[in-house]
Amino acid sequence: MPERTVEVVPEEGLHARPASLFVEMVNDHDATVMIGPEGAADDDLVNASSMLAVTGLGVAGGEKLRIVADGADAEDVLDALEELLSTPEDEL
């Protein structure tokens, strides 16, 4: 399964608005996406299609996330999520 480690650029991290965009992007692709802190074991990753799971991680700006995707759109969704997380919030 393809995966990426991405630094969260928005200063406020994955609070409501960026988390909503993140989850929407995941749900727009044909892939199962799991996320967690950098270095998290597979069992510690959460379902990225769940707003509650994503916001529950409490990700702050500057933290790194491990993103794992599986499915037909795995690489496409990883590219899209990396771009989203690498964009300052005022440019979203």
C-alpha cells in the first residue's frame, strides 16, 4: 500500500475547516485512507473518511502525519491530501 508522511502546514492544524476539506477529499476518491501521527503503527491509524476520527487526532500545525491509502485512487488521493496539508489555511 502506498503511503506518505506529510507535514501539516496550516497553523491551526486539522481543526474543523481543514479537517472537513480533508475528509471530503478522501470520500471523493476510490480508496481506503488511514492516518495517524508520524511513526504510528498500522493498528494505531484511524479511518480518514471519518470527521470525528480526523479531528480526534488533535493534529497541530507543524506536526507530521502518516497517510496510508489502498485502492484504485490510492496515489491520486495521496497527492491531493499532501497538497491540501501543505497549503497554508488562508490559501485553501
